[in-house]
Amino acid sequence: MAGVIVGVRKATDNAAVRWASAAAAIAGLPLHLVQVWDQPVDLSVDLDPDSLPDLIANATAWAIQGDVAATLLARRPELLVLGGREDRRRPSRITRACLRHSTCAVVVVPDRVRRPTGRVVVAVRFGDASRTALRWAAAEADRRRAGLVVVHAWQVQPGSAVDVVQPDRAISLQRGAVNARLRSWVQKTLGNVHVDVDIEAVHGSPLDALLQFAPDADLIVLGRRPHSGVSRMLHDVLGNDLTSLAPCPVAVIPHLTTTASTPA
């Protein structure tokens, strides 16, 4: 079962279903609604077009027995879409498991309706995982005919005692170098792309920086690479916090993803 899979808890998970359906339509991929339950039987369900009018024509629905996260990931989707909830301070255990273990892009869609803004935001830190995320986000922006905003959150690196005593001075002096490095890295990674690209180097924490752009974004994209121990915990925190706090869908793209240019 390839294509776009959306995990549904109930028939009213409309925001995630609509988002997944639109993504499948853009990419020309089949859409599968999958509900995992604890009964030892798998069922195919006939969809009523009147009850879900936004679904693409080749959508199917399945009720599958098993562990939720493991069952969804075992379907080997090209894109996995999950619903988020406004009343949660952190994503569910199922969402966290999918974000951590998936080898494809995972998009968490909040349960609210927002008008399109025409902007895809991608967070980068330099390195291989960020390159994968940047290329995925650029392809997504191209499909959506949206602009691409590349955000790099950075912290000042004191070079002397004066920098420690006068941090504003240090920030001002280092900002130009950070912007130049970011612009060069983005150009080298993307080459000549067919989307409008804005470069934003923001002094501060990654979460605060991304939340600044979230209200005007159709999608925020994060890269993820394998970590262990404390490093894994720190990287998981950003994805978990952002999927809970951002008012827009958030896509987490694993490095060496099975589909580097997955639809979203």
C-alpha cells in the first residue's frame, strides 16, 4: 500500500483527510484512509462521496488490526499524514512514534481550517539532514506555486570578553557572516530553482524563530536524522513542540528518506 496514507481516529478527522487528499491530488498518488483497531480482522471500506466530498476519486479506506504506529509505517507510504489536536500540549504517543521511526515524510495537520498563504517555511541548520529538508521543501513549494522561506536560527559565538559583556555588539558583528554563509549554502544546495526564495537568519532558539513564521505559513518543514541519547532527545523536542504549537501543518523529513521529493 503505497501513495499517501492518512491515519484516522474517527470520521470527523476532516482537516487531516482534506490535507492528505489535496496532497495526493497534486502528486497524482492514491490516497488511503487507514484506521487501526484492536480486532483481529482487516476490512476494506466503501467510501461515501457525499460524506467526504473533498476526497479524490481513487481514495480507499481500510480498518487494520495492530499497533497503530507500527501498522501505519508498515504500509510503506510515500507520505504519512496525521491529525493533530489543539487541546494537546504535546503530540500523542502515536505521533511521536511515527515522527521518530518513519522513513518517509510525516505531516502533522492541526484540527483547524486556515486559508492558504502561499508560503512554505523550512528550518535549516546546515548538514545533510537540512539539505534533504530544503530540497523537499523547494519541490513542495514548486508544486504549490508557493514561495519558499529558509529559516536558520543561530546563537552568538563570543570571541572575546567584550562579546560576553556586550552581546548586542557581538550579534551585530556576526549577523553579516551568518547571512552570507546561509545564502551561499542555500544557493549551493538548490542551484537554480523555479521558486522565489527568501533567506532568514534569526538570532534565537529554533522553536521561537519558527513560531514567528508559522502564522503566515502553509507548511513548516523540518529535517530529521538518526540520533541517540541526549542528542535524540534534543532533536525530538523541536519536532514535538512545533507540531503541538504551530497553527499550520508541520512536515518532518528524515534524512535518507525513501522519497526525497515526497508530495505534501
